[in-house]
Amino acid sequence: MQVLLISTYEMGRQPFGLASPAAWLAAEHHDVTCVDLCVESFPEDKVLAADLVALYLPMHTATRLAVKVVEKIRRLNPKAHLCCYGLYAPLNESYLRKLGVETILGGEFEPGLVALANGKAGVQKEPSISLDRLQFLPPLRSALPPLADYAHLRINGTAKTAGYTEASRGCKHLCRHCPVVPVYQGAFRIVQPEVVLEDIRMQASAGAQHITFGDPDFFNGPTHAMRIVDALHREFPDVTYDATIKIEHLRKHRDLLPRLKETGCLFVTSAVESVDDAVLEKLDKGHTRADFVEVVGEFRSTGLTLAPTFIAFTPWTTRESYRELLSTLIELDLVEHVAPIQLALRLLIPRGSRLLELDEIQSVVTGFDEPALLYRWKHPDAAVDALAEQALKLAAQKGSRREIFRKMWDLAVDEPLPENFDLMPRATIPYMDEPWYC
């Protein structure tokens, strides 16, 4: 069967979500083509030749972009079987089916894609969500654009070629706002270490000098994670990496922080979300403001970089709490650590979100916007919604993190920045040059 796998957006990374199923399908002797619309143009000829077209939907932005692609595919090749797979596919199943998508696969999607291709397509027989424990295959990346076309690591004024892999999927935790929860329901599944390491070898041979581990939380299985990075460092001592880890796990496994540093970890992304304990409790984050502050100290003493992410605007945000967020970043010397977009993001409520369990959310929700793939909500104070809009415009401007932070401070705070703001040391913070995070 002629199978076309399409990715629309994955934060500037070469998609594991194309490379992994491509290996499974090729092993079954299907003719697989991969297209990443983030760095390639729409392939009309490949769409016309395909019997099965499957779009990878790992996140909200990717799904919004995929909607227009689905419409174009249906016009060009109405005979092709159309599938959507990935985290956001089952969350938006009813809408995607209205658009003409025939098969929806979430969770561990590789066997479902193989079964679909082997069955010559038809009425969906596979469950829309599978949490089966898989024996993975090394991803097939040869059909993807070169790593040089993707986001790079920026460090000390230089750009380094970066690769991307996943050591696990799902998450043990049930944070209310997280889109992983409605699909995995507290389960997480590992990719076997030998598969992860073979994937890294392939990318290192293709020029990768840095690897991003895209797991929802790298320390859901700390033994598994450390086994992989220890082996990575032994084989490729000059290859660095980054990962995403909860504040809760960074505190619990603080003894592992020196080993992260020793094995080449440059920075850890952590979804802090808020510095307001009441909001953290509503989000069921499992940490407090004090925990966050403690982890910042641990990272500083270890010589690791923490890259916090936030949901700056929620129904509980006030102008005062927003000022407190900005002040906290100055106090902890984290201004350079935070991408400007993180100071402008508004709480996103997808279908199936645990946020809908809260009466405070029900009181502000105005309904589900199907094309936007989210529940619309209005802040009780219209001035806060206006502040969020202005902050988003500032985040989109060109300029250094410190320059844009100054503009956000001037927007939200009626007093000047601390006198030492411009005198504070500007540490060289490693970061990926694709800042979006949703």
C-alpha cells in the first residue's frame, strides 16, 4: 500500500511521530513517504499517489494546522483513506470525522496504523485509544528532511544541530490542564533503551550535536531515563541533551541532578505554570511555589539550567498576581531563562480536560469552539483579558528576552524595574530557537 505520513508542526523538531510508524509500516513492506509541512511544501503528487494518508496530531497547534490540510487532501484524492493519529486525534474525534477523517488513533498508535494498512483500509476496526505495551522498532528517519532544516540549539552565540527522540509516552500524573491525561489516564509507556539509543546513533551520524528528549516527563521512570543518558554519554561524550521534568520529580530525585549535569544535560524544561499556590492546587500540579524556589536553588548549585514554562493567564489571574510572576522571575534571576511567550500564554481547555470538573471553570466557559478545538472562556475581569492580549502582542515582537520582559513589566506594573535590573549578570542560557510550547 502507498502510505503518506504527514506532520504539520512539532515545535521545530524532526518528528518522532513520523519516523517511528514509518519503520513499522516499512517492516510490513508498505511503501511509506513522510512529509513534514513545517519545513516542506504541500506534496500534491504524493497525495494523489497515496492509498492511505495519515496526519500526526501531537499538539493543539498541529491539529489546527491539520484541519486545512485534511480539506485539501479530500479535494485532491477523495479515494484515499484518511487517518489522524497522536494525542490530539481522539480528543477531537467527532470534529475530525465530520471533516472526512475515517480512522482515529491515539495513545500507542503504531500497531493501529499497521493494521489499517494491512487491512487495505475501510471501517475502523482498531480502538481510537490504545495503551498497549509495545516493543518498538528503531525509527526510520531517512525519509525525513535533514536535521539542519529544524530548530537548533543556541549556546554561547553558536547554533548546533539538534535531534529529537522519545524515551516514553504518557504520564503517571493527572494534572488538570494537561492534554495527556484524557488519553493516557495516568499510564505511561516506555520506549526500550536499545531503540532510543539506536535512534540517537542515527541522528548523531546525521550531524546531531544535541538531543531533545520529548517525553511528557523524563522522570516518570527515572531508572529508565538515567540508563539511557548514562549510555548516551559513554558512547557520545560530546553530545548534549535536554529533557522535560516536573518540579515534583526534580525535588524527589534531586540526587540525580549531578548525574544529569555529568552526562551532558544542558537544561531541563519544567512546567511550573504559576507561582500562586492556590492556582497550582486548582491545576493539581503536585508542587508549591516554595518547591519551585527550592528547585531553582538546587539547579543553581548543581550548575544546571532550569527553563520554566508558565500559563500566565488563567481565570484566577489578577493584575497583581501577574506582577508577582514578573517580580518572582527577577528575584530568582530567571528573566533570561523564560521565553517571552511563556509570559503571555492563556489557559487552553481542550475537550476532555479535567479542568471542566471545577465549578470556577464552568462559570467562565462560554462553550466549545469546535474549529478552534477548545472551550472558550472569559475572565471575570475584562481588564485581565485585555492585558493578556497586549502581552501576547509583545511576546511576538523581535528583541532579546530581557528587552521584551521590560516591555511586559511596563505594561503590567505601575512602578519602575528594580534599579539593579540592567546590572544583573546575564548568564549564557542554552535554548532551542523554536520557543513555542503548545
